[in-house]
Amino acid sequence: MTRFCKKLFYFLLIIFAITSYSFSEQITDRDFGFSLDIPEGFEIADYTEDGMSYVFSHPNIPVTLVMKLTEEKNAKSAAEVLNINLKKLNASGETDSFKWNGTVCGISNFFMSLDDNYSGWAVSAPVKIQDYYVILLCYAPESKKGCDQFIISTINSLSINNEYLNTPGIITSYAFPSEGSESVLLKIGGKEIKTSLDKSDEEAAKFVIDLEYSVLNLYANHKMWKEAWQRYYRMIYRDNAGRLQQTAKNIYDSIYPELKKSKPQDADIKYAQALLSWVQTFGYERAQSKIESDFTSLPASIKGKGSDCDSRSMLVSVLLNYTGIDTAMLISREYSHAVVVTDIPAPGQTFTMENGREYLFGETTARVTWGMLAQDQADRTKWIPVTFD
């Protein structure tokens, strides 16, 4: 049994005697190296004594999640492992094999009959311990409509390697394979910077935004609305950041070395200001429909399509985090606004993060410098931090 499973198993012996356990944070197994950032409110409904299998249910949404670790020494592929386990449930559905982050995985849109007829998605992927695989099955009764987005979002939150934590999810990668690169020309601080995106990036990123927005709407009146809002941005960040790694490198290589040479002590804040000033020039745009998210994908934003405060704040976060400068977002329901905050020591207004450090405010919709914050948005209790690994 892994350290994670031992801790969780013994904790459950106590917690099950009192009440069910609702998750609002990521599930992480450091021994096997995988993690899940599942939607808020899932409760553990069952588990095996060896700590290798867990069943999660949701009190508000008729969705079940099964998480299983299995050793399969003789299996030829992750798809075969998935097939073996689906057959044990008499589940039907084609299983496909594909590469995700350099690893061959399995995926299936399956159907099965237990006490009811169910349908859902399942994936399998090798973990860092040889011959072991993680399997996820997420499903709902076929009679219950509108659960597909919730199921896909849950499965899509899987990560099997910290190195690839901020990359497109497993189902997104399967649904939107690479279509080849397209050139993009950026103008930042008077410099023309050539970069590239995949031709599928904008459409795929929009798919994830729409997917996560549909999940977020389920929590409008939920007690965990705040945590759901934070997860919404984490999931978008994970997908979009993975699509902008080449862009982040191209921008950094074009601007930072020169700043480091001319003003080594101020290079970080000068670079951050160049990025902040750049996004402040973006065209403003919000969704016209209330059923759409206001968030403009980062691939669309850098291609010159309109954006709002949260898209710009996340873009700056992605680019600064690439350099190793810890950068996050603050969101506010009361202010209907979002800002970027960064761990760069410089004069100005700051926000105290959970780690106790002071992070500098960055306003992306007005042409101001780092550390400036409107007086009518100065109440720190009305800001919610969204951090990114």
C-alpha cells in the first residue's frame, strides 16, 4: 500500500464513523506519481482494504468515479489493461490507444448494466512504478441527461507526471490531436517576436473553457462555489499554459536577456512590466450570451482577438511562471474583476497569499504599473486567490 493510501485508509476508518468526506482539493499519490483535480463535493462511497481502489459519488450530481491502481505485468498496452478491467464489469465500448505527453494510454466511451444502465468515459495510463497503471471510470445513468461535461471534466483532471502537470488533459489531447504549427507574430515593447501555435490550439482551448464553464455553473448556489471557481481557472490554466510553452520561451528569449544585461537588479520587474503593458493594449471583449464564458482563450488572445481581465491576468501568469517567478491570479465576485499578482519584491500595493508572502498587484485593463490598485477595489477580503503549480 502506498503512503498516500495508508494515510487515507486510516483516516477513513475514523471519518466514516462520523460522516462522509467531501473533496475540495487535489488527490495526490506521490509514490505512483499521479494526481486528480476533481470537481468539488465528491465523497468516498467505497474502497478496498489494500487502498488500491476507491469509489467516489457526488451528492448533487448522479455521477460515479472509480479510481483504481492495478499491476499488469503481462499487458501489452494501457488499452489492453483498460479492456481487461471493463470486461470484468461486462462493459461494452471500443477502446482506443493514443499517446498523451509521450506516454501511450487507453481510452473508452463505455456502456454497462448494473442496477441501471450506465454510460461514461474510462482511461488508463501507466504510472511511474513499473507495470502499474491507474484506471479511471466515470459514469452516470443513461436516463440522467447533462452529465457528460461533468464526467469529461473529472477524467480530464488526471495528471500522471508532475513534469506534465500544466499540459492539456487526457481527453482533450485525444479529441484534439496536433494539426501542425502556425506562425504568430507578436509585438511587445517595440519588438517583433515570432512564435507558433498548433493549428488545433484555439479550438481545443475553447472546448476546455466551455467544458469547465458548464461545470462551474452547477456550483452557482453550492456551498463550495468559491472552490469551484478556483478550480475553473486552474483547469483552464493547465490546458492553456501547455499550449503556450513555445510562446513563453520565444518571448522570454527575445526580451529578458537584454534586460538582465542592462539592469540585472531590476530585470524581473522590468520584464513583468513589459508583459503587463503589452496585455493592457489588448482589445476588450466579453461574451454576448449569458450561457458562454467571458474568458477568451490564451491562444486567441495572443492572436489579437478580444479579451477581458481574467484572460489577460492568466496570460501574464503563464509567461512569468515560465521564468520561475511565482505568479497567480486574484478574482472577485463583488468587484466582477480579476488581477494578476506576482512574487517580485517591488514597491506598491500587495496581497498576502496563503504562503505568507506579499505578492504585487498587477492591473491588466488600465495602463498602470505594477503595484497600483484602484481605491474602490482595495478591500483584500473581497479577493480570492487562484494559484497554479
